[in-house]
Amino acid sequence: MCAMKMHADEVDIQASLVRRLIAEQFPEWSALSVRRVESAGTENAMFRLGDDMVVRLPRHPRAVAAIEDELRWLPELGPRLTATVPQPLGRGVPGEGFPWPWGVYGWLAGRNPVAGAVDEPARLAADLAEFVHEVRLIDALDGPPGFRGVPLARRDEPTRSAIAQLAGTVDTDAMTALWEEALRAPVHTGPPVWAHGDLSPGNVLVDQGRLSAVLDFGGAGVGDPAVDLMVAWNLLPATARDAFRTAVGADDAEWARGRGWALSVSLIQLPYYRDTNPVLAENSRHVLAEVLAEVV
């Protein structure tokens, strides 16, 4: 995997630091091996702890709240889901010069799927739809606001700014027209609903074509559940998209908002990560091409 450049406010986290943190706070695990897990993720550094656990530490200040929320809510969400999700095993606190909370989780086997190379699209679409449906059924009364479960209009300025930054790289007129179409979709008027918030190839694990686990619940919360429809464009091929939509039960307005979310996230990610994270940048290009192909 290509090495990623660090942004200015990121902390360089080494295995030696993780060993010291484990020895200090979880001495019962201090004899276990610690080795870095290569990932295209942007929020947390991950280290395998022995054979059965993984340590996740926020890389920068903006990732701290997400890991705190994940450690708070996963024990309540996990038992309500059929899909395997991370199991928190230990809550770490600042120490050894590391300034933020961190977590130890059970290790989940599987591999990240690649958009455009999904082995069993129909089966994966059905599995993802079941996951989305189950998340939506969880009682949202006391749930926190989802970091992406907001009206699309709140993303208008950063999305248009990203389109401007991509002049010469994408068809900016077409992207602007697609974004404005998404903004015209009726807003979510029902009660707030739980959503994962970041269903993307990097947060999905598959095994033999089936969904084996869903990762990273740091952005989970209640709001407009259309955000979870992003996976229809950032992972599933066009041939499986209608089946996914039918299984989820998305009406025209929700589907349009979901496509708007996929468009906005990818437009913003592309200029931000094209020089630092080639995996995310390539997936963003894939999404833009998929959305554009639907209207050509």
C-alpha cells in the first residue's frame, strides 16, 4: 500500500508508544506483540495486539470525539445487529505523552472490498441492505446527533468550494448541476433515525463475497438515514444498486439525498486527499464517475 503523507496536526504514532501504553494501562496484555496495521483510514492509527485484538488511537484532535462516541455506543448498538461489529475490550486514557483517549477492540477478520471489483454484488447488496435496515430499527430516542445526518444544504458551501478546486480535473458544470439537483430533493421530515454515517469500502469487511463485518462507528448517530445510502455508489456496482434500494425501501427523495451524500463526500475528499491518500482519492473518482454515468 502507498505510504500516506501526514497533515500538520497529526501525531506520529509508533509501535513503541503503543507498547508503553499497553504496559502501563493493561499490564495483562503487555507480553503480546504489537505491530502496525496498514490502512487507508484517515482518523485513527491501528496496531495489532497479539492475534485477537487491535488498538486504535486517534491521529489528530478532530478524531478524538469519534473514538469516544464509538467506545460509548458500540456496546449498545452491537447486540442489536446481525452483522459483526467491533467489540470494545478496553478504554485507554492519555499517557506516555499521548494526549487523547484510545481503545482496544477485538480483531475482526476479512478484507476490504474494492469498488468496481466486488465478487458477489447481489449478495453483498442484500447484506448491506439488511445492515442498514437493522441500524434504522434501533431506538433513536437517546441517540446522539449523527455527524452526517444533517440536511444536504449544510454542505453546500464546502461542496461548491471543492468543485471549484477541481476545475480542470472534473466536469465542474456537470458536477454543479448534479449537486443542485440533490439539493432540490425533499428533506427528511420523519423522526431522527440511527445511521452508521460512513458506509464505505474502508469500513466494510467481506469474506467469500459476503459481508463479514462493519467497522468504525465513530460517526454513528441519529438524523437523516439517507446518508447510509452512499454505499450504493462508493462500493456497489450499478447492476446491484436497484436491488439494494428495493431492499432498503428508499423512496425517490431519500434515494436522491443518498446520491447527493455520495457526491458531496467524494467531491470534498478528492481535492483534500489526492496528494495524501491515493486509496480515498481513487474511490472518490470512482463515485463521481458512477453518479455521472446515471444521468448521461
